[in-house]
Amino acid sequence: MEEINKLDLMRTIQVKFPRLSKGQKLIAEYILKHYDKAAFMTAAKLGISVGVSESTVVRFANELGFSGYPKLQKSLQELIKNKLTTVQRIELSNDIVSHESPLKGVLKADMENIRVTLEKINHKTFDDVINSIFKAKKIYIIGLRSSTAIADFLGFYLNLILDNVKVVGYGISDIFEQMINLTGNDLVIGIGFPRYAARTIEALAFAKSRNAEVAAITDSLLSPLASAADYTLIAQSNMASFVDSLVAPLSVINALIIAVGLKEKEKISSTFADLENIWQEYQVYSFKEQN
């Protein structure tokens, strides 16, 4: 089961339902009706909610073909993460960080996202993306909705290092008008996480139709961004609440910026020396001397 597409989970529960024990049927019924809430419950809490023991919940997961309850829980989370509305996410917030303060709960969740990203990310793919950045005639970066901030961050720093970077976003002109000169010599970097912005997916499909190279920074190889990409960098973004967790994606973007900078070390040293003079002359930053 753990290798089967997550969308088959509900069907599997329905097929196995007649053969389940009385207690397991209670769990199955609850998950079929309230899978959005069950996805963030511990085995003990799910057991309490339906009136069975924690061990019954574990056996239920085994009956479905999972090695343990955490695998079933992860499968449920994968199933719902692109389907939950913001209102549903707000309702789930208490379940996600219920045992700790929001500060501690969210920071721990973000630490876990970075840990998982370090395990999942493909180092060769990362190097391939860096090579594509230097090979590209022009680099287009697109990340919409909640991904706008990190797309702008990537664009801001790459623009200080390179001179062929364009951030595509909502504005006076349409997305496709901003990409009208896209060719097969260019690179498009798409950034997106659940709930995926439809316009980002369309932009990457447009890039492929123009034979441009496409790199995606997203949460899974099953992501719709990944299906259009030549290179996919995986960054864990499991939500801790109604707010998307973009800590791990930002870390990956930081790594991209630093890797590009290291290859252009002499150029950026000259650029930043120039910028320091400009910043001081025009008082971009506070230069008040410390006593």
C-alpha cells in the first residue's frame, strides 16, 4: 500500500471495510467522513475519538497494508494537503499544535521540514540546476500566491550576481506577456506548494511548449509543477496551520543563491563593493557609528 498512489487510500478502505473488525470499522467510518481531521490526529487521539484503543488503530493501519500508523497518517496528509480550504486549515490549527504553544509547535515543525528536505533533496539535481542557471541566456522566475515572497527573494539576489534574471508576477501585463520572448535557450524556475497556483502550472507548461528548460522548487515529485520540469528540487512544506511553511523552500533557495555566488565570487565582490558606496552615498541603510 505504501507504494500505491495516495488517492487510492479511500478506495482501499472501502474495499477492505467488510473484513474489518467492529472496532476497525469505527475507525474506517470516521476516516471516510472526517479524513481532513484524522490526518493530524495521533493514534491515541483517533482511538479516543471513535472509542477504541490505540492498539486497535495501529492494527487498522497494518490491515490496510501500512507498516505503522505514522505511514497511514502521512498518506492521509498527502491526500488532503492540496484540497484543504483556508477555512478548513484554520479549524485544524488546534489539532496540529494542540500539545504545545504556537511558537514551539511551529518552530519544531519547521525544523522537521528542513530535516526531511535534507534527506529528500537530490544533490545531483541541485548541481544540474546551478549549471542550467549559468547556461541560460535568460532566467525567468515565477512563484505566485504564497510563493511570491520567496520568488522575489531569489530574484533579488540573483539579480545582484547575474544580469539576465526576470521575476514574473502579477502586474499590469499578463504572465504570458512577460514571457513572450521565451526561447529554448532560456531557463524558467517555477516555485509552488499546496495549494498550487494554477497560473504557475500553466506558465511552466508554456515554457515547455517553447522548449525552454524548466526547474521546479516544490514539495513532491507528484506535484503538478514537477510534471512539467526537467529538474525538480524537493523542499518539504507540511503546514503547521493555515499558513504555509516556506522555511525549508527558503533554505533551498538560499543554497542556490550561495552556490551561484561562489561560482561568481570575483564579480559579486566587485558588485557589492560598488553597492556599499552607493548605499552609503544615498543613505539606503543606517550608517550611524557606534560609540
